[in-house]
Amino acid sequence: STDASLSESEWHQVQALFKGVKNASDERKRVKRAIALLEVLVGNKTGTWRDLALNQVPSEKTGQLDCKAEATNTTTYLRLLEQDGLLKWHRVRDHVVRDRFWLVPHWTGVIEDQATGVKYSVDSWFKKNGEPPTVVTLERWLNKK
């Protein structure tokens, strides 16, 4: 675990992504962009900018994150967005695991549409650092579709 903080100007870049959000679907698109940006900003401070998609091991062997670390970071980023009032259409939920009792459990961050109650997986593990995460309904994610 490594602590990192953002400067005021860095956080303003994140805030700017949420200007003029029109609906829940639009907000999920902004969340994807914000998570990607936060991965870049934090990755530059912690070395996780080297993180590749999935569990690939880069030649440097540092900065690679597993799905639990990705889900933890994503949930932290989502909570920061929520605390700053940037999420108008969603609330952040605790991260979720699928296949808990299999050899390879998999974790994801979760947001819930406040109007419909539909939960969405926000999963950055499938992408390398700085690429927008995969966002699908949690039901679809749990069923691996």
C-alpha cells in the first residue's frame, strides 16, 4: 500500500470531467474517464503507471496490480468523486468479488444508479493503467458476460 495525494490543479482536472453531466448513462462515461485520469495521476507518483492489463508481469516487475488492488483503488477513487459531490446519479458501493471459492476470485468496484437501483461493475483490471475501465451491469459482470 502506498499513499499518494493530488495537487489542487490535478483534482481540478478530475472535476472538469463532470461538468454538464446530463443523465446516469453520461455520468458512467465520465466515471470511466475519471478513473483513467486518476490512474495516470496516481500512477505517476506510485510507479503503477507500468500496470498492464490483467495479471501480466512487465519486465520491470514493479507497478503491476492484481484485481484486488485495482478494485480497492477504483473504490477509493469512486469514493473521492462521491465525497466531492461529483456523482449526482450514482452512489458508491463496496467492491464485490465473484468466484470467491474458486482458485482465482475476481474483484471489482461498484456504483449504483440511484434512480433504478441497478448496480454497475467498474473494473479497471482488464485494461492497462490509464485506459478507461470496463463498466457493465454488476449482474452481467457476475455472470462473466
